[in-house]
Amino acid sequence: MDMPIMSEKEMDELAKTIANQGSLALHEKHPDLVQLRISLNWDPVALSGHAVDMDLGALLLTAEGKVRSAADFVFYNQPKSPAGSVRHLGDSRRGENAGDDEVLLIDLSQVTLDIERVAIVASIHKGNERKQNFGLVRGASVQLLNEGKGGELITKLDLSEDVALASAAVIGELQRRQKGNTRDWTYVRMALGDEGGLANLLLDYGLAS
């Protein structure tokens, strides 16, 4: 049976639905985007007698949704991906920086072709042990910015609301729209919180704690 042809109005509504679900074709909206800046921000606060220490990281994933090795997890203790396309600019333990507290810089043109997705991860250091979660932290958010455009904002996720009960979360994924294309990426908003913490979350991507 032939599928019905959608009207222009129905096509527009479908486009709005996709947009509301959080999928953004980065190079349609930002055709000059090369250097993507991802920043984690939070306000200093002590919970359960400990200062909240939030961390930002990235997982370089193949088409199977797994890392090739532990080297594909970029974070404060491993600040550079094997090919240098993803860099972590340093650890902040209390959220006291005047600007961004932790930053990832991703050169989309340099991500090797065997990497199809880049998952962006935020977590609270020892969050479960200290009974800390995102909902208890003021000003916890992640922003995506166009570094080459002077930090033009692309999108923002409020961790305190969207993944309040979790101590680790996949904020979203960068996904290639066309296989083998180095300069055509989509950002998919996810906000997938894991109440089991970072170690539990990493298991899904082929990384043991």
C-alpha cells in the first residue's frame, strides 16, 4: 500500500516535533562551526559536609556505540583524545571559576572517521558516596558554544532540573549525519541520568571501572 504524502503543514509540524525532541543539525544552523566549546558550570556549595565536585567528559564512540579503548574517554585525568580532536582544559573541584568551570574543546574536522558519535558526560565526583545529586546543586548547567564565533551559544541544558536525581548523566551526543563526512554533525539532546553514578554509566559504553 502506498504511503500518504504529507502536506506542507504536516511537514512543518513534523519538523517542529523533531526540534522539540532536541535534535539539532549543527552545520545547518552554524555552517562555519569547527571548534565546539562545551562548558560545565555550577555554583560553589557543600553538601553532606563535602564541597560538590562536578566533572565533564567525552566518550568517542564507534558505530556500535562503544569506545575503542579506555583512551577514548576524555576527562580531567586524561585530557586529550588519541588524535587530539577532543581536549579537556582542566579540573575545577569547587565551581569557583568566574566563567566556565570545566571545558571541553572539540575540533569536529579532526574527529577520525571511525568515530561516529561523541557522548558528552557530566558527573559528580563521589556523588553516590556523599549522597549528592544534580538537583541539590545550584546553577548546574552545560552549554554548547561556537568557539570560532566568540562563544556564540548553541544550546544549554539545566542539570538541576533535567537530571535532578542522578549523579552522572549523558547530556547529549554529537552524531555524524553522513557516514565519512568530517564536517556534518547533529547534536542530539539526551539528558539520560544514571543514579548509579559514573562508573555504572560507563559500563554501557564498554568501559569497566
